[in-house]
Amino acid sequence: MMDDIKTGKDDVSYVLVFKLSRFGINAADTLNSLQVMQDFGVNLICV
């Protein structure tokens, strides 16, 4: 998914997760992924 965001494949605008714990392995990984997503204009939606 992160590779698709970085390359612009499929024009990803949002990532939807039902639990934030399923998004990243730990807090540092989650924050890093969120920063990359923000840099590419992708929003995270956590239900």
C-alpha cells in the first residue's frame, strides 16, 4: 500500500482502517507511515 502511495499508483486518496492497531506495528512505524501519507496528500480514516 505504501509503495502505491509513493508511486502514485491507483491515485490513492484515503486509507480506511477499522482499528489503528492494524495500521502499524508500533507507534514509531505508525507515525512514520502517517508522515509519508501526509507528504503525498493521503488521508487516514480510522473507524
